[in-house]
Amino acid sequence: MGAGAVVRRRVLGVAGFKNSGKTTLVVRLVAELKRRGYRISTVKHAHHSFDIDHEGRDSYRHRAAGAGEVAVVSRFRWALMHELDGRESDEPTLDDMLGKLEPCDLVLVEGYKRDRTHPKIEIRDVGQDAPKLVDDPMVIAVVANGAVEGAGVPVFDRDDIMGIADFVVAWAELKG
């Protein structure tokens, strides 16, 4: 599937502030939904520079020499690294990245908490003094490690992965 292809798929965000448990929830949800037979993809947004390649690797040397794109391919997986100039305007949108994914039953998006183009589950550590996302009209549920008053949407304990997965399956209208 080429870049820019329009594909209809279910997209659900998992959003919250730093160290609230986003990655842990995404990992546990992916594992549970895969166990149930669904094809799940993920998109992870990073607010910082990151590297999946490391100094000394051949692919790193290709990039360091100036290659704009480097593909690493094996019979087990492939990755394509695309270098950007570091300007915010160069960063692909969530829709851009969704257009690059293969068809699946559900895409879980970690991050993009300020994006109002897709529904999301807010994950909250009630011990943190962080703003709440529940005012975002795209929040369809809250997952927390304690009581949440007045959420206006379903609230799940962060350890209730079966309940959260049941909610996601019903919301996304995934077929058994």
C-alpha cells in the first residue's frame, strides 16, 4: 500500500502525561487483543529525538554518510528510516503515518494527546498532579490507578485489562 492511500480502519489513542502508564497499557492491550485473534498495529509519538539505529551499525553509517532513507530488511522484519531536517513542519501527521500502515483490525496510537482527530482513552495516575484530558471531547474512557470523580465517560482500573479490552472490542465493533 502506497503512502497517501486512504484506508478505513479503527484508530484509538491512549493518551496521558509523562509516566502515567501509557506504554504499559498499550503493551497489555496489544497482547490481549492479539490473544483474541485481532490484528493490531501501533503508532508511537515521541516529543523528543529518538533513534532505532545505533553508531557502528552499517545502517547508521549509511545515514551518517547522508542517505535520506535507509531500509533494513530481513526475513523477520523490515524498517524504513526517513531522515527529517528537524523542523516541526516536516513532522508527518498522524494521518500521514496511518496511511503507511498495512490493513489491520485496530490501530492503537500512543501519544498525540492534543490531537483532536481521533478518539482516545485517557490514562491517569491519580498520584500525579497533571492536568486532566477528560475535557477533550475525543476522550471516550479513562483508565486510572484510583478513583476518578465526574469523568462523564466509563472509568476502568488500569489492571482491568480484560474489561478495557472488552470495551475496546465493543467500541471498535470488532468481529469475533
